[in-house]
Amino acid sequence: MTAAAVPLPRGGGEGREGGAAVNVLGIESSCDETGVALVRAAADGVPRLLAQALHTQAAMHAAYGGVVPELASRDHIRRVLPLARQVLAEAGTGLDDIDLVAYTRGPGLAGALLVGAGIAVALAAALHRPAVGVHHLEGHLLSPFLSADPPRFPFVALLVSGGHTQLMRVEEVGRCELLGETIDDAAGEAFDKSAKLLGLGYPGGPALARLAAQGCCGAFALPRPLLHKPNLDFSFAGLKTAVAVRVAALGSGATEAQRADMAASVQAAIVEVLVAKALRALAQTGLDRLVVSGGVGANAELRARLDAACAARGARVHYPEPALCTDNGAMIALAAAMRWQRGLLQPQPAAFDVRPRWPLQAA
Ligand code: KG4
Ligand code: ZN
């Protein structure tokens, strides 16, 4: 049986009332981070983050060298409500102040998504408020709107996470066109798999970046897949294979300096391809604003190279605040808030589903 949809708060989109505002509770549980946040949005203007709390499961999964889906789901169940209490306390608000509950509907791990969706829908029903499912990548893509220097539409988005590497032309909230994407591994996966080959912990991206800071990026000649192809697609699987061959050749006697050189060479290869394709996307679309988001967007070398390349072209680059690069609840609340402002939210019945595989263009 499906309960009737709870009406959405008025004020966003058509029929907006002057001065209307909503508090959106956002819940993220698509992978190995449990994130909860409260965002406040007036009918227009950039929404504001009131409070957020995050628990990362990285230490729990580290023993297995990667995310164990069943353990992830169980841990999300333990974390969501304590994190929600923490957020409400920090914001100085109560349950009654929540107007809308947003959760990550996909893409992600099915069991992990179901935890966030189940709790969000139950909480919303108990509060007689609507619940809305949000696309995880839309959250990443819009996350720079919570920064001190928010972008303006339209822009090119470079979305670089553990599961996705995409270039998009973004006209407005809910209107984007895929320009190119990885045909195999994501950029974050290339960082993680190379880090694993170098014996670094999980997640590998930040660990590899730290080791790379002590190495020489020209020490090992590694492939830059699809760099010179005129399209905007990526491929990182061959890079991982090349790293595996080089690391095997070094054997167990590899020095710390050689490992640092390898880390720096891997990072340089990934960054060079990402920068070249992002710049090509700006040139092809004629746009002069680039928005970078997703976990790999926290990489300092990527940021330095993008800043320099965009400055040389007269283009602006926007990043999320460092704390909002990786998965978090703020970006989920924000995406729902921005959709509400534009009247794009659909009233949702109390029944729910999750979409482990979900192209952003279909959101
Ligand atoms: O966006 P995210 O938190 O989760 C997904 O939606 O996938 O991205 C996680 C990815 C992981 O592959 C992680 O290794 C990578 O982002 N990452 C980094 C850095 N911080 C996180 N990669 C390179 N340099 C970093 N500083
Ligand atoms: Zn993510």
C-alpha cells in the first residue's frame, strides 16, 4: 500500500510566496560515508549550510582494501540518527523545524542507499513532511554553490569521484548534457588501484597524493590514455596496468624514493589528462566557467594545474569547500533545496525505491 504524497512546502518555483524559506535535512549514504546536514533556502538566493556532520567508514573498510557493501549498510544504520541529532543541536533547531527530508536515491550501493532512503522516508512520515530522493552526482555537481565563491550557470562540470569521471555542460539545475566520460575506470579508481599496488592504505587517493609530494613526476613514463583523441572521453584502466608492470619490475627492493617517484608519475598522468580534457570541453562549448567536484577534486596538484590552465585561458574555476569534495549530506540537502527553489521537486509518496544505477541525465 502506498500512502498519499505529503505536499511540498510552498514557495519554490511557480506560485512562490515572497519570503518563503525551507529547512532541508539531507542524508547521504550511497557508499562509505554517512553524511547528514541541514540547509536553509529562501525562495531565491543561494542556500545556506546551517550544520553538517559526517562519519567516514574508511578505517573500517581499510582492513579489506576496499568497501565491503554489507558492512557499509550496517554502519550507516548505526550512524544516521546520532548524526542527525548532532546536526539539529549544532543548528539550534528541532525536528519540527525540518520542512523537507532529502536522501540520496542513487547511484550507489543498493543496501547502503536503502538505509538512508528508509530512514529519510520514515522520519519524513513521522514529521508529516515530504521526503525527496536526490541524485548523488547532482549533489556533487552543485556542491560549489555552498562555497564562498559560488558559480553561475551555465558551466562545464568536471565530476571526478571514486565511481565516475564525467564532463558535462550544465545549463541549469536539472538540465545538463553529458560531453564525455570514462570508458572504463574512474579517475578516483585509478588513484585507489595505483595506491594499492604501491602498498598504500585505503582510500588510496589522499595517500598517493601525500607520497607523490616527495617524488619526481617525470621519473616513470606512464601512458596518458585518450589524451590526443579529439573526444572528451577518458580511459584509466591501461594506466593501472602500466603501474602494475612497473611496480612488479621494481620488486620488493623498491626504495622509498622510487615509490614516491611512481606516485608522482601516476598523479601527473591522471592530472594531465583531466586538465587537457576539461580545457577542451571549455573550448568546445565556448563556456568560460569550470566547476570541479567529487573526491578527486580535493587533489592539490589537480587544483594547481587547473587554476593555471584556466587562468591562461581567461576562464574561472570553482571548487567545493575542501570538506564538501567527498561524499556529504550538505550536497544532498543543497540539491533538493535548489530544485525546490525552481519548482522542480515532485511530491513523493511514502513508498520509495533506490536507483543503484542512474544516469544523471535521467534525473
Ligand atoms: O566523491 P567521493 O567521495 O566518492 C564517490 O562518490 O566515489 O570520491 C572518492 C574518491 C576516492 O577514489 C578517493 O581516493 C579520491 O576520491 N580522493 C582523492 C583525494 N581525496 C579523495 N584522489 C586524489 N587526491 C585526493 N586528495
Ligand atoms: Zn560521491
